[in-house]
Amino acid sequence: MHRKKWFAWFLVIVIIVLPMPALVKYLQTYVVRNAVVTAFLFEVRAPVDGIVKTLAAKAGTVPGDSPAIVLYNPRLPRAGIDSLKARHHATRNQLDLHQDQLSMLERRTTEYQNRLIHYRSLLETDLDHTAALLTARQAGERAGRHEAVQNLDRSRNMQDPYKLSQTELDRIEADFHDAEARLNATEAALEQTRHRRKMVGDNLFLSELSDSVLQTQAHMDSLFLEIMACTRRIKDSEIELATIDVLLEAAISDHDRLSTAAIHLPDTALVWDVAAAEGMELSRGDRILSYIDRSRLMLDVVIDDSTLEWIYQGQAARIRLFGSAEFLNGTVIRVMGSASDRQNDPLAAQVKTKSIRDGRVLVSIDVPHLYEDVTRYCGVGRTAYVEFEGIGLVRQYLGSFFR
């Protein structure tokens, strides 16, 4: 009896423990079952007036190398190509003239720069030589001042002051002051020379040093302004020439394409539907067909606004199409609230049942077998469910409570 009771408790514990891993994962994962495979829908409209000459595109097919549709326009309007060519020729000549002027100004600037470098070198050499002379003089005058100081100290410290007359004492003191004054003057001149040398090194020239340098600098400043003005004129001419090139290319392209216009679709396009037929006359802007980019399949997921708080762009998701046992990886590429204007973006398929508080989340998916399944429109319209990890039931209940 005791063994049966123990075995019964054991079974109860096993029954409770076994589902726990799955239950924990479920509590940590938010599952949305209201999702559908979709893709952005692109429309192709007639670029010109014309008649549909050939129509190779058919719904549910992938375009090949040949044009999806060819329009033919029997009326060939004339464009102002000759006028644009004349403008192009005149602007080209004007641009060449400005470039020649700029080359001449740059050559003159180079000449003045070389001249300024020469003048600066002469000034630097002269100032360096003057500084060297003043430095040598400073050394001699320091020695003389030192001797004068010693003579003055000896005369003042003599035991018998009557050995020297007052005249000799005055002469010794005068020699000291003269030596000190000459040394101060030499040091001031040396300091001024070094300062001027530094100014020359920094391209700062005094008029008392060299009028030629200042005149050369003035010429260079004037040339710099002329170069700026000429460069601006060249830029304006280049912009005008580029504008004329664009207009001319467009005019020639329009002239060539107005009679026959071939429309090609991207290699990854899948024709969704066709609104035109061979022999139909179309006006510019009329709708011809629509297609999807099968390389950019995604899921349209409907989620309540209260839960969008925890959904963010770049968030990872796990996807399983209904009827498939395979889980796919996805990434959130867009999160839109229920009142967002982007809710009306053209999609090939979208969730039909939505409440007023439902927002939209787009999740990109990479599904090779859907990419190749063109006969069934690459799975667009298939329903699926999506798992978002890190949200769980606690956040769901809190979100429902505060709706």
C-alpha cells in the first residue's frame, strides 16, 4: 500500500515537472497568430503616350531579359535639341576662356610666390647676420661690463681711499655706467632683431624692412581675389554646362524613346497583375501592371497597440507558416501604431481582420523555397504565426489591463 502511494506521488511529480520547460519558454515568448506573408506592391505606369505593341508580362510570371511591355508612338514630336546644342557650344567656349584666364593667373601667382620666397630668404639672411653680429657684440660688451664692475668694486673696497683721486673714482664709475648702457642697447637691438626674424618667419613683414615684400604681397592678394572670381565663373559655367548636358541628354533620350518605349522589370520582380493589353492605346501615367519584389518577402503582423511598446525595429522573431513544420528566422523592419499613415502602404496581401486598436508590424523573412515558388505567387497571402521572445504572458496581461 505504501509503495502504491509513493508511486502515485511520483507520477504526479513527473506529470507536473515534464511540461515545465515548455511552459517556461511559453511564459517568455509572445506568440501572434494573426500574420500573413506579403511584399510591397509596385505599380508600373506608362512613361509616354503610345499603343501597346507587345506585352510579354503575365500575372504570376517572372520577367526575363526581354522587355515586359513595349509602347509605340507613331507621332514623333520635335524637341529643342538644336537650341540646346548651340547653348552647349557657347558655354563650352566660355568655360575654356575662363580656364585659360585661371591658368594665367596661377602662373603669375607662382611667379610672385617665388619672388616673395626670394625676398623672404634675403630678409632672413640679413636678420640672421645682424643677430649674429649683435650676439658677438653682446659677448664683448658683457666682458667689458664685467671688467667695469670689478674696477668699480675694487675702487669702493680700497683700504686707503686717498690713493685714487676723486676724478679717477668718477671716471671708473662713468666707465661702469657706459659699459652697462652699451650692453643694454645691444641686448635691446638683439631682441628686436630676433622678434623681426620671427615675424618674417610667420610671413609678417614691416614696411621699414622691405617695401618690395609688401608690394609683392599686395600683388598676390589682388591675384588671389581674381583667382577666386575666376574660379567662381568657372564653377558657374560648369554648372550651366552640366545642366545643359542633362537637358540635352533628356531631349535626345525623349526624341529616341517617344517613338518606342521598352519597359523592363527587375530580375527579382514577380508580376502581380496586368491592366493593359496588346493594341490598347495608353496615355502617359496610365497604369500598366503591378509587381512585387520576391527577394523582399515579409510578414504583415497585426498586434494591439498596448503590446507595441515591447516591439522594436531590429528585434528578432521566429516564424512558422501554417501547414509547415519549419521555423524561420525574421527581423522586425517596421513598427506602426493603429493611427499611422503608413498603414496604407501598398502591400500585395495583408491581414483582413483588424480592430481599431490594432497596429501593424512588418517582419522580413528569408525563405528560399517561397522565392522560387512563382506559380503560387511566392507564398504571398499565406497565413503564419510569429514568436517574439522576451515579452511573455506577464507583459501581455499588463498590456491588456492598461488598454
